[in-house]
Amino acid sequence: MKVTAEHNERMAKMTFASIYPHYRSKVEKKGRTIQELHQVIEWLTGFNEDKLETLINDKVTFETFFQEASLNPNAHLITGVICGYRIEEIDNTITRQVRYLDKLVDELAKGRKMEQILRT
């Protein structure tokens, strides 16, 4: 699928706080822990639990979320299709970073080993 300018704008303006409960629910339903979810988020963004809580409480957009993040240098190794989009073909930085996070959460929920998820 092709990513449109409208799609990119919608992704940038979405709040992390609105999506985070879905991430939690997805991994918990599959028997994974919130600690594992936080480990995955911290690997990608550098945000510890306290910072995540602050970002959630402040209802920051994904644009702000990723502007404040220190993206892992191995994030480019996250490839594949998520939500119908091939990650490595997404030109917009924010949209690609959101899809990185979506892909990691998806892999966690699917039971992948943490070493594989964290690209170690």
C-alpha cells in the first residue's frame, strides 16, 4: 500500500497515550508482560518507564514522542509488513518510526524471542 500525505499527518498527530493501551492489551492477551513491552519500547526509543509515564500523561503526539526519542541505531533492521505497509518502503520518518514500534509490539505478541525482537 502507498502511504499518503494525509496518512502521514494522521500518524504524526495521533497521541501515544491513545495507542499505548492497545499495545498493552495485545501483548497481555498473548501471555507477554508489560515489562517486556516496556523493554521493547526502551530498546527502540531510549525511554525508561518514568519517561513513558510522563509522555502518556502529557498526551504527546507521535511526532513529539519520536522527536524526543533516541532511536536505536539498529532500528533500520526492523523490516517487513505491518498493517499492510512494507516498513522499509515508507519515506516519511515519523510514519516509519511508528511502524517500527508497531512491528516490535506485533513480534512480542506473536511470541518471538526477545533477542530476535531486539535485533541482537
